[in-house]
Amino acid sequence: MDGIQGDRLLGAAKPSRHAVPSAAAVCDLITDAQVAAAQSTGARVQDLFDAVNSLRPGAPRATASATSAELPDPAELIDLLRGLEDLKSAVAGLQARIAVAFDAAQRSSEADLGVPADEQGRGVGAQIALARRESPARGSRLCGLAKALVTEMPHTLTALDTGRLNEWRATLLVKETACLSAEDRCAVDEELAADTGVFDGAGDKAIIAAARTAAYRRDPRSVTQRASHAATERHVSLRPAPDTMTYLTALLPVAQGVAVHAALSRHADTLRSGGEPRSRAQIMADTLVERTTGTPAGISGGEVQLVMTDRTLLQGDSEPARLPGYGIVPAAWARTMLTAGEPESGQELKLWLRRLYTAPGTGELVAADSRARLFPAGLRRFIQARDDTCRTPYCDAPIRHFDHIVPWHSGGTTSLTNGAGLCEACNHTKELTGWTAQTGPGGRHVLEIRTPTGHHYRSTAPPLPGSNPRGTDPPDTAAPHSRRHRRKLRHHAKALKYAQPAKLQAA
């Protein structure tokens, strides 16, 4: 699944014209010259490592004339920066070849095991992502990029090897030619020939414009079809921003996007001309929220899982809270959210308090078991609060599936310990042949993943608010609370449960 997605994003969009290369074909593509280049890259790596180490504090200077009081030569530092950048590009080219070789080897071994051709290569992108410490989605795109560079764009790959292009700009060239056939993509690659210096001094926009122009000349129909197909990829996304803000992004066809922006602009201009004190940008943002949610303040009766300690809630402690889907929020902001509604709107909200108990020191949630085949609502809430995002290493996608770490059909229980929150792609990848998962020892919940190549990866549940990040007993919280302190906490909890938010704030 993930490999196919990467091919669609960065590889050829017409797979029927050219098949995935076999292991033998990949070996033919990696020539003796490229092997020699890889070997020379290894020598350059060691040379540059030595140069970097020589600049660290306390290290001897590389030149005999330098004294301990002298600063490095600025020109040499700039040369070193340029050399390191060229090395990064060369390493990216070598990683692309290795990724394609791994994909071919994986497909070959799966073919020997009798795996159908259309199912071969599933999980390759996920393994590449783990090896490169990237998310699975990013790994699948890197796999598609590698296939395009190695099999269809030799000039771009050469430019990457020599440092004339970095990995990001090579990705732009691959992306802008993804709608072409293998033959047309090779022709565009030869026409642009980045390794000859045609892109020296060019920025991202210039590279994109040149690639689009060349692609349109080669196959205008495919470029036009790609533009019409882009409308099917419209979506709305949400990602965190600093200071308890978020980026709400909508990918829309150009006509719709311009119409939405124009309508918000006209409404803001009308209110501003009537003496509205808010800025034009504030009015546009507020109007978007109000027209989308249908409420003046923009907040409907949805459920917000705000995770915080009793000390933060009732005693004014500064321990931050956690808002699932966003991340860490300041303690004062969380208290204001609970006692007076959304801070900017002042709207009062109906509140429900759900108590979660954690183990002292480690912050591990108290376990709850079930004999059901599927995780009941209570356990799902526990797992959501504990894991926050997908538990696969380097993947921070939202949780979509509540998975049995040891599968149910293998005797796995429906329990908090044997449960893990995963995104949809990672859950499907985990079920592929050769992938195994199990729980491991640790203060907080530990998930250990083993890939078909025998590599092990470890994921520890993120620390809950108020717990020690290392999962050990803090010295100042080892002693139990007094009876009076616990009675006071129960009193405040009852006040929060039964009192109106406005009254609670006044108290």
C-alpha cells in the first residue's frame, strides 16, 4: 500500500508503460562508475568528519601555524559548509540507489515465496522510513523518488551525486514530471540536464517552471489530464501552530478557492467600513469559523479531550496540559478553557470531568481489561489518552485504528497493555508477512516492532502531563499526599462537576 502511494506521488503516473525494475536490472543500472563514486563518497565522508571534529571545542587545529587563541579562517569555514552540502546531496543519491536495490531484493524474495505480483513490495516504504527515521508517508514518497531517479532520470541523479542539486530540488523535478511516460520523462531529464549546470543559481520556482514547461511540450494531454485530476485531491487539514493556534488548510480548485477568499474579503471590508474594531484578517478568520460551524462563537457541542493533572486544574500548578490533535498547551490557557469557555470568545461550555489514574512516577495509566473482540469505548479512550498519536516510531499521524499488538487470533487479549493506537497505514503494514510486534519492559507502555529484515524498533508512550519524562519517581513526589490534601482535591472536583463554569471561576 505505501509503496504504491509513493509511486503515485513521485514516480510515473502511467505504470502500464513500464514495470518495476527487477533485481538484475537494478544491478545493471548501478554501474562501475557509480560504485567508484560511492566509494569516493565514503572517503569524502571520513575526510569531512575529520574536518568537523577538528572544529569542535578542545580539538587541535588542522593547520600547524594555528594557535589555540586563533579563530578558524572564515573562508575555510565557508568551504567546509559547501563541502558538507555537496556531501549531503551525494549521500542522498546513494540512498536512492540503495532504496531501489532494497525494493528489488524484497520483491525478488517475495516472488520466490509465491507472493502475487500485485502484492509484492508492500511494506518497503515503511521499512525505508524506519531506517531513515521518517514517517511512513514520507518513506513511501522517498521510495517513489528513488525509483524515478535511478530508473528514469539519470541526469538528475548525476546532478545529485555532484552536488549541483539537493534532494529537495531533485524531488521537485521528479514531482513535476510524474504525469509523463517513462520515455517522455527521460527526454525531459535529458533536455534539462541539471548536471551540466543549467540550474546553477536557480531557485525552487525557476526549477518548477522549467520542469513544467518541458513536460507540457512533451505531453500536453497528460499535463492537462493531471490538472483536471487534481480536483479529486481536494481536502482540508489541520496542524498545530505556536501559542495554542492551528493552521486550518483547505486544498481547493482555483475557482473555488478564489471565490471563498473573495467572499470573506468582501464581508470583512463591509464590517470595517461600518466601524468594526477588529482587523480585516481577524474578521475573515472569525467569519470562516462562524459560517462553517453555524454558531456565533464557532464552538459547537463537540468533545474536547483535554488531559491535565489535578494540580494544574485545581491548584494553579504550571504543569502544561495536552490537547489531543494539537499537542501541549499552557496550564493557564487550559484552566481558562475549562472555567470560562474558549479564551477568545468567552462562551460558557458544558463540562464533563473524567478521572484518569496514573501510576506514581512512571505516569502509566491504570490498566483495564475486556473479554470483547473489539476495544470498547472506555479502553479506546484510555489508549487515545495514553498514545496521543500513532505509536509507530517517527509517525505522528492521528490515531485511526485501535490495534491488538499481539493479534486476537494469536491469543492476544483486548487489554490496555495489548492495545496500541495506530494510523490506518501503519496498522495495515503491521499485518504484512514478516512484521511482528510485542510489548516490552519499561516504566511506560513500550511497543517493540520487528521488520522482515530483522531490525528492531522501540516505541514508548509519550509522558502524560505531570509525569516524569524518563518514567522514574521524582524525588519531590515520592511521599503520599496528606488526608487533608486529598479531601481538598475531592471538594474541588465536586465543585467542578456540579457548579456552573462562571460560578467556579468566581470561587
